[in-house]
Amino acid sequence: MTFNPNADISGGKTSKRGRNTGIAVGGGLGVVALVIVAQLLGVDLTGLLGGGESQESAPDTSIEQCLTGQDANERVDCRMRGAAASLEDYWAAAAPQELGIDYAAPQDFALFTQSVSTACGSATSATGPFYCPPDQIIYVDVTFFDELESQFGASGGSLAQMYVVAHEWGHHVQNLAGTLQAAQDGQTGPTSNSVRTELQADCFAGAWVGAAAETRDDDGVPFLQQPTVAEVADALSAAAAVGDDRIQEATQGQVSPHTFTHGTSEQRQRWFTVGYEQGPTACDTFGIDGAQL
Ligand SMILES: [Zn+2]
């Protein structure tokens, strides 16, 4: 998805942290208990992800240099800041107006490298992108975007990256709405609260994409241009790549629906599309029968 080159993205709340902090984190990841419901994948990727150098790791430069849509089109860290600026403006209006939720921004959107300390414990790049409810911070290591392409087979592209961010932002909205706790009941399976929570976050991501071309900076310039069919396909490809069935097939060689936490590839694409076409009020994954989920 393309930013308008003259859009002002400087209001995006984004930081960089966690370079080589030297924290030793074992495969067990104590962080998982709290975080697992809120991360994108819900599986421990430690064994799956290579530690290879990213071709698109965030440049070692200041996020403060990311000022315009042009910057966002050229640099992944600036793209993150641009997405944050747009998501923030979108939800500040849509959460109260369409969902009746009092909205407050996340405390931060942290781009981290290798490992990071959070209120949910320590995490590494292998944890995947996640939202930590106690500190209300979204954490993303942008090297994940390379893995999404190389390990999970997503098509790549800027909207695939921003879908990931928008999904985590959706968890923040759920946290404000008081629905995120529902996912922490420890249940798994095709109709579990965990799956309902994750599909709603996908739907919220789609809702933002659907409205992104009408979401404007303080000067009235839309942050983003209307996504093309190919760009929406990028987002759907990413949503499909992180479906429970797809990941289980790849990592275990079989699919075990009773352990689903995030929904199938088909469901994740479908709920993204529901949000994209109908907006956030259509994202009622908790109110419908399991057979319709
Ligand atoms: Zn999630």
C-alpha cells in the first residue's frame, strides 16, 4: 500500500529499542503465558525461524528521521511510523464512533532488534510480533517480515507488513474494550475465545485498510492511497500464511483443530475481508455461532 508522498507521518508514536541487550532467553520463553494470546502467531517459532540476517532490518537510524509518506514508501521503519500515524487517527475516531469504546493510544509501538524486555517478560525476535496488555505496547521486530515471506510463504509487500501492525493494533482496541481478557481462559479449538479474539483482530485490521484512504493527517492529506487489488492480495496472503492449519501442516505435518488458537487460513482471510468491506461493526466474532465463525 502506498503512502501519499507529502503526508505528514511525524505524529506516529514509534520507538526503537532492544538492540543486543544480551538477555538469554531459552526455548521455553516464560513470556509466552501472558503474551501468547496477543501475538500474531501463537506458536513458539524458535525452532522454525533461522537466525539469518535480514535484508530489510531497520536501518540503524533515528525514527525521528521518518517525516513524510515518501519516507514511509522507502524505509521499513518509516513505514511502521506511517502505519502508526494512520492507525492512531483511524481508531481515535472509529473506536468511539463505531464501537462505542473510549479510545486511548497505545503507550508505544516498539520496533525492537533481537530481544526486548516488556511487562510481559523478555521476548526475542522468535516470539513474533505481539501486543503486551499490561504495558499497552505493540512490539515488532521487522525482520519478521522477511520470515513471513521466506518461511511462511506470504507474498510480501508493504500491505502485508502493515496488516501485521494493524492486527496488533486491533488487540489494543480489544484491550480497551475489555474483550481481550476473554482470550486468556486457556481454551483452544476452532470456536475458542482465543480464535474469536484473533479473527476479530484480523477483521479490525481489514477495517483500517478499508478506511485508510480516508484517514488524513492534520493538513487533510490522506496518509495512504486506496489499496490496489494486488496490494489487498498481499495482505490476504499474509493472513493465510499465519493460519493455524497452514502453520501446523508445516511444523507438525498434520492439522490438529482442537489446538487452534488463531483460526484457519481461510478464516483469517475471510474476517480480514469482512472488516475491509463492512467496517469494524461487522467484526462481532464473539456474537455469532461457532459454525459461522
Ligand atoms: Zn493476534
